[in-house]
Amino acid sequence: MGESAPFDDPSFSHGICARCEARLERDVPLSLDTESVRALFGRILVSARLGDETACAGLLVEAQALGLDTESILVGMLQPALYQAGLDWHEARMSPVAEQRFTRWCERVFAMLAPAARAGPPVDLLILQTPGNAHTVGPRFAAHALGARGLSVEFVASAMPLDEMLGLARRLRPRFIGFSCALPPAVSVATDLVSRLRAGLEPELMCRYVLSGFAFRRGGASPVVAPGIEVALDLDYFGATDRAPPAP
């Protein structure tokens, strides 16, 4: 069903399945069916906060035994943990050491999940990093989750010079080029990069440009982006293929 506000409430609004939605409509209680999943979610949060990488394999085996597929694990279990970690970091409740432990824990989970099949060009989405942005867990999560949905995604973890971005875009011919913006200052940097990519790419390589990340999920007013640049707050955003690219 996707996500709905408030985004800092990791409850059923973050991915209740169609079967459980139908049960709720019939006033059938869910607690017995969901208790094991709730308990697992709690253990995943504890393991992530502690950076306990030794627990990752067992937690994933348990999730799969409960019938959770890769997308359910990522969107239903890991995404709320990622959001909470971003909130804790922003509000100075997470130390740099704890943030590093959490990042390593997420990287271990990503490595253990079955990778999506990689398709050749053209790709659906090319995710690029803005210079100075060292936060890679969010875009890695998006790449894994969208790959689990069958989309072809290329993620570049380190910042690239403009000429390399242009060369990669020419080779991959993406439907979307997206920039990960962990903090508000990255938005203006990404907006400038989009304008330079538009100016440097040939008309036949026109694509849609999208920004996403924690910078747009924080409380208060969202950062302002330039006309023609889109903002994606959920994974369903990339499923539509019938919309034409925005005018330059």
C-alpha cells in the first residue's frame, strides 16, 4: 500500500499488506497473525541500533521463514530503522561511532539479501551522490528495494566529476537520474548538478530528474527545488512509466 504520513510512525501505515487490509475492513483482529512479525521487527531494531552484525544472518533466516520476501524485509523492517537512525543523527541522539556501527550493520544486511538481476542499458534509475554527502545507506536501500521490484537501478556510492556523470548517463540512458540528499544543503548542490546535466546531455537522452532523501522527510518546510525537478518520497514513485519527461 505504500507509505503515508506521519513518516516517523513506523506502524501499519508503512506497508500493511492487502490481505491484512481486508481483515481490518472485516474487523478481524490481526494481533495473532502479526505477533511473530512484530517481535522480529523489535529484534531487528535492537540489532541495528547496537550494530550487532553477528545477528544479521539469523534475523534474515527468521524473516524468510515467516514468509517475508526481500521487499518486505527492506520496506517493512529496514526502512523504519533507517528513518529512526536519520532522526537520531539529526537530533544529536546518535554518536558518530554509533552511526558507523549502524551503517556497517545495514551494509551487512544488504550483502546478505539476494541481489536483483542487473540489466543492461537503458536503466530505470541512476542514483548519484552529491559532493560532500557521505551518507550512502539511504540510496543503497532504495537501489535494493527498487531492484526487488524488478526495476533496473545503478547506484554510484562516491561523488563523481560532471564529465564522468555525463559519460555514465550517455552509456546507461536512464529513465530517471536521481540525487540522494541526506541533509538540506545537498539540495541546492544537487539542483545545480541537474541544471549542468541538462545542459550537457543530448536531447535524445532527455530523462526525468528526481531528488530524494532525509532532507525532504525532516519536520518543517521542505527544501525548495527548481522547476522541472521532482521530489520522490516513496518507492512507488518510480513505478510509473507513462509520464513524459518534464520540459527543460
